[in-house]
Amino acid sequence: MKKQRVPLQRVVRTTAKVAGPTSTWRRLRTGLPVIAQCGLAAGVAWLLATALLGHRNPVFAATSAIICLGGGKGERGRQAVDLLAGVIAGVAVGELIRWWNPGSSLLQAVLAVVLGMSAAAALDSRRLAYIQGAASALFVLVLPPLQNPGSRIVDAGIGGVLGLIGSQILFTPDPVMLVSVAAQRVLDSLEAALRGSAAGLERKDTILAENAVERARDARSDLSDLAAQRVIARRIRTRTLRGLRRAARLRHLEDRLDHLDVLVAAVLLLTYASTEGTRSGTGEKPDGLAGFLVAAANDVGTLSTVLAERSRGNHPIAQLSASVPQTISDSAAVLAQTVADALVALAAAQSHPV
């Protein structure tokens, strides 16, 4: 099979979009909360090590706090454990090499990496521990010697404890809100797609109908993001204190969201059918399918509001109005009924613990 070449113009346009100021600011804005958390934790760890313990230049304290809080959502607790294992192994190996003094600095560096990673591997099987073991051993060789080599391990412990406090209590994202916000993005795209299809049918405007199809495809893309957020939320639920407190509400929310896949697929197919309806001599009468699309869009908007309230612990009842008209064809009626059934399933109320 011959490999297709990507046009140079498209490559340049994509690169410019990724490197442009809008994308750069979006990436920076996404990273700012974690950056602020790491800066705060590193400063507090440094202050505690110097003010309470009298340690000079406690770089291990600040570094440990940064590594613990710099991990992905739901991974910070495990990362703190890996970090401490690597630091303990690396500091021990570094001090041993300093005492042994086998020769040239090059030989010491190679031994620090090999032995530091080996010692870390004996304590922890994850790669972060290996990396931290090698880095800690190198740090010990570069930094001035201390009268008490164990102070570096104490510094790492201070940073690790602060990282754990931040990851488990202070800076843990709400898993319910993570999933709820992602689900609302899907619903917003679906509402826009349904309203666009209705407008296209009423005006016999193919452009509007095709734009609605694109919005339905956006909903499918948003569904992929929702799936990723659900994975993160499950990690938070099982690995953090806040997640354990929110576990029951998260399970209830996820039970409802299982029906969202069906709704997205049905709306996408329905927007395709609506596009055919805007072409001359084909499709449904606007007062049939178009009316259902408007009612379904209203119901999706209602569901988005209800979902937001339920994520806060409230229990509103969703009042739905979409019903399948008798004036549309059998194929469109099947899709419309699938949409209506999925909306009812998503709106179903169930009591659950706060």
C-alpha cells in the first residue's frame, strides 16, 4: 500500500495552529494550577527544613514536593511512594560512593546511575523510583558533603509528606465534578446538533444541516474525553481520601452516563437523516422530524442542568417533553425513539448517598 503524502500547506497550518498564541495560552492556562501547587509545596517544604531542622539548601525537600504533586490526577499518592523509595536508595548509594571514592568523577557518575537504579529497583518496581534513585545518587555526589547524610532522607520525607497532604486532601480534584463537566460538554454539543438539524429542516438549508452533523461529531469526540475523565475519576476514587468520600455519588453518576453512548450515536445518525431531508424532493416534513429535534434539544438542555445539580448533591426531577411523532418515516422513527429512550434513561432519578 502506497503511503500518502501530507500536503506541505496542511502541515504548516497545523504546526502554526499548535504553536500559535491561542494554543500556547491554553496549554499554559491548563498547567497553571499544578504549577502554583508545586511552587507552594516546594516553598513550604524548604521553609520547614530550614526553619525547623536547620538544614542548609534542602533541595531534596523542594524536589520531593514537586515530584509528588507534578504527577497526573489520581497518580500522585503512588508517585510519592515511588519518590521516597528512589530517594532512600539513591542517597544511600551516593554516600557509599562518596565514602568509597573509586576514582575519577566519570566513574563515580556511572556507578551512581547503575547502583542507584539497581538499589531503587530492589525497593520499587516502577520507573519513577529508578529515575529518582539515579538522580538522588548524582545529587549527593555533586552537593557538598554533610555531617549527617541522613538529613537528605529527612528532607525528602518532608517534601513527600507535604506532597501526600496536597494530593490526598488539599489539591485533590473532585472526581464527580471531573465527570460531570465532561458529560455536560457532550450534552452541549448534542443540544447544538439537534437545534442545528431542526433549523436546517425548517429552512431546507443543507449547510445548516451539515454543520449540525459536525456538532454531532464533536459530541462523539467529547465522548472520548469523557471516557478519559472517567478513568481518572476512578483512580481518584480508589487512591485518595476525597475520592473515597465521593465514591457513592460517582458510581451513581456513572451508571446514568452509560446511556450517553447510545444517545450520541442516535443523534449522529438522526442528523445525517435530517441532512437528507433538506435536499430537494427527499426527507421528512419539517413539522414532524423538526419538531421532535427541537423538543429533544430542550430535553438535552434540561438534562445538562439536572446533571450539574445532581453532581452538587441535589436531586431535581427532569421533565422531558420529546415524543416521537407519527408523521415521520419508519427509519427516522426508530432513531427518534432511541433518542427519546436514552434521554429517559439518563434522566431517571435514584436516591444515593451524599
